[in-house]
Amino acid sequence: MTRRRDLFPYLLLLPALALTLAIVAWPLAETFRLSFTDASMKPVTTYVGFANYAKIFRSGFEEIIGRTLLWASLSVSLKILLGLLVAVLLNAAVPGRALFRILVMPPWIVPIAIGVFMWSWMYNGQFGMISGLLQRFGLISEPFEFMAYSTSSFIATVVTDVWIGVPLVSLYFLAAMQGISKELYEAAWVDGASRLYRFRRVTLPLLLPSIATMALLSAIWTFNSFDIIWILTEGGPRGATTTMIIDTYKTAISRFRYGEGAARAVLILLFLSAFTSVYVYLLLRLTRKGGTHD
Amino acid sequence: MIDRYRWYELVLIYAGILLTLIFLLAPFLEAFMVSLRPLEMIFRIPYRFFTDDMSVDAYVAMWSSVPDLPLYIFNSFFIAVSVTVLALACIIPAAYAVSRFTFFGRDAILAAFLGINMIGAAVLIIPLYKLMLSAGLLNTYLAMIIPGAAFSVPTGIFLMRSYFLRIPRELEEAAYVDGAGRLYTLWRVILPVSLPGIMVVAITTFIAAYAQQFLFALTFNAVDEYNPLPMGLYQFFGRERVLWNELMAASLTGILPVLLVYLFLQRHIVAGLTSGAVKE
């Protein structure tokens, strides 16, 4: 079926390769090149070596890295934990299950920005639902402006990110759970294993590859997340929600410092590739089977 | 039987379901309540959920505050559909090539596509902007369609490839014996039997393209008539004095079409995810 020097597969790949070369590969190379220049709105740009990188690390970049790590790991672990819990609920054979499955999806279906508009109102201190209900039940005595304080706005952006992410994660886990053979459960049931025991000893081990895959994907997506923070806080107050992505966008697009922004983008790419390599390496060592499922 | 629950298990399950739905649907509910109130009544202390001054006035007034709302809704669909069509045109032949042929560089190409999955569009925004500028695409639909499609191609190829791998090779061999050409075989033999898989890739690509239009519109487009829904309403959101009731009315009206489409397609969507389809 295949011959040597056969051009047919290359022809089939041509559209996909052309598109990704133009939109991803070239910009990637260009980002590396720009990161060594002082490119900005000025007509002339010169190569400045590692000056941009040196400048970034003098300006308290460790703080942004730490914040990004905390933001992403909080959000990813919440999404995975809640996603597992919701998947178990979606899988329970109780009346109303079909309706429940339909009602879980909207946060994922609607445009991210629209979901964030709604949350922005929820967080409003004077008139929003959360502050309002907390006051109603006497948990706080006066309006609380979530977006005015570092910690609360940080948590608020995490909660919104989890809200958008949970439906997909739980549907993914649900699909994986449905792939587990019924006979395993029946065998355990015949042996008198309780429901909790069956979950711990059958569901969880068999779900582990899916959890590992989803955790990696979710980590990459969460790390690259832009819309949610941008609309809710634009990285504020006083930088409390400025992650590496927000910081890069601000530097490059809002302040027109293309060279410095590119250097920040390169650091993100290095960081993500290092993370992914270590993660995949550990996973391979743990499973010793040669990779996660596809 | 195995699926029978004890009463306390049922209580736990339904309590869990209720809490989940409250968390996931509260923003929609609150948006709906806000959209039903006159503006001055939204800003009221203490917070009350039900009030007696509710009306649908905001749904009338929003058409003059956001006159282009139908256009935004159309743009969102138009962009997402175009992204899906363009992406599929790249994904299907590419996935077929990597699943059916062994050729020099195949594994390297697959690895490169896997790597691209890691790169978010926001990271490449500077050269992308320059690219759009020099190609004369700034402030056109294409500036929002082409990048959207490019970033969904890698995931789509992996999804589609795993589907093609499950189709028996005998199908093509029989066609070749009958003297059919390879392109003809792909078009008339393989595509028809792959339709369920193509549907899955199309739906997940569409949802991703529909949900994530903000960044490209924010950065590449300044023409209001081309704005997708999120960007159209974002301008409204960014004003000095936000008309919350009308913003929420417009948001809910704006997402109504996609929610209806979802209701009709939800079986396919769940089936699609069952085969391992993912998108953020």
C-alpha cells in the first residue's frame, strides 16, 4: 500500500502543515528572535543579547512565577477533585440522571467571556449574590468587595476558572468510568465489597491513567488561561492575579514592549516544556508500561 | 441488585447533585434575576432574591443599547463554523495520512503536533499580530478564523487519527482491487464510514472555537461589525456605568441559540467525549 518516495501522504498533510507552520511555527521562531531584540513601537530594532532576560529577573519575576504556580496548581487540583466527584454523581444510576447530565454542561458551552461577566456581577460587593447572601445569613456584617483585595480576588479567579473547567473534566472522567467492565464490579459485589471499597479498589486504579492524562492537559490549559483573569481583574488588584500569561500580554500588547514581552513568552514556553517533560518522565517511570492511554 | 442504593446513599447522591447544580447554575440564575430588574432596583441593600418590581423591560431596552446584538450572535456562529470547516479540511487528510501511511518524518510530525498542543495563542500574540498586520488581515473575519483553526488542528488530528486506526484496512484494499484511486477511496469509501468520528471532531472543534473567541477579537479586531458576541458585550461591560440588567439580558439572549443547539446535539456531544474528545 505504501511505496518509497511516495508523495501522496505529504500532499494529504500539506494543508495542516501549511496552516500550523504559518500560525504556530513561524510565530514561535519569531518570538525567540524578538526576545533578543529591543523591538517596540520605534522604527529601528537592535539585538540586545540577553538583556531582556536579565531585566525580567531583576524586576521580581520570581513572584509572578510563584503566583502562576499557586494559581494553576490550586485550580487544577480543584478541577480534578471536583471533576471526579461530579463524575461519580453523574454515573450513579438514580432517577433524573439524564437531566442532571444536561444541566452540568452550560458553563462549558457558553463563551468563556459571558460566563465571566456573570461571575463579575456575583462578586460585586454591594449588590452581588455572594456578598448579599453572606450578609443575609449574618456571616459578614457589611458588603465585601471581592475584587478589591489580593487574596479574595485571587480566590475569585480560581473559582471562576474551576467553574468553567469542571464540566469537561467530569464528562471526561464519566466516559472513562463507563469504559470500565461491569464484570469487575459484579465480581467485587459478589464478594461482598461495599460501594466505597469498589470505588477505591476498582474504579480509582482503573481511572488512574485518565486522571494522569487529564491532569496534564488541564495543567497546560490552566497555565495558558487568559480570558478569565483578563476580564475579571486585568491582573489586579496591584498585580495580585497577574500570572505569566497576563504579564506577557500586558508587557507586549498594552505597553508595546515587544522584545521584553517575547522574552517573557519564551520563558513560559521553556517552563511548560520542562514541566511536561518531567511529568511525562515520572508517569512513564511510575507505570513502566510505556505511556498513558490515548 | 448491584445498582440499588440504601436510603442514606440516595440522600448523599441527591445532596451532591443539588450542590453541584447550585454551583454550576447560580451565575445563570443570578444573571436572569438581574435582567428582570429595573437598573435602580439592582443596586439595593439588603440583597433580596425575589422582588415585586420585576419586568422584562431590559429585554426591550437592550435592543437600543446594544443595537448590533443580532450581528454579534451571527458573527460568533459564523466564526466558529468557519473555524470548524477550515480545521476539518486540514485535519481529515492529515489524520488519514498519519494513520494509513508510513513515510519519512511521520513520527517527527506527530511529535510536533503534540508539542503544539502545549502552546497557548496568548504566548505567540506578538508575532501573530505582526503576521496579521503584514498579511492585511487585521480587522477582518479571517484574523479571528485562521488562528482559531490553526490552534485546533493538532488536537483534531489526534482525535481523528484514533478513529481512522479503528477502520479496517480491508476496506481500502477492496477498493484498490476494484481499481479505485487513492483520493477517490478516501473521499468515497473512508469518509462515509468515518462520519460519526468526523461529527465528534466537528462538534468539539466548534465548541472550542465558539467558547474562545475573546483573545483574537480583542487583539486583532477593532471593527464593531465583525465582533463576536463576547467582544461585542465586553465593550458594553467596560463602560463607566455598566447597565447590568441590560448586559445580563443581552448575555442571556446571546447564549440562547448555542444552548438550544446544545440541547439538540447533547447526545452527540456526550458520545464524542466518550471517545476521548477534549477541549477546554
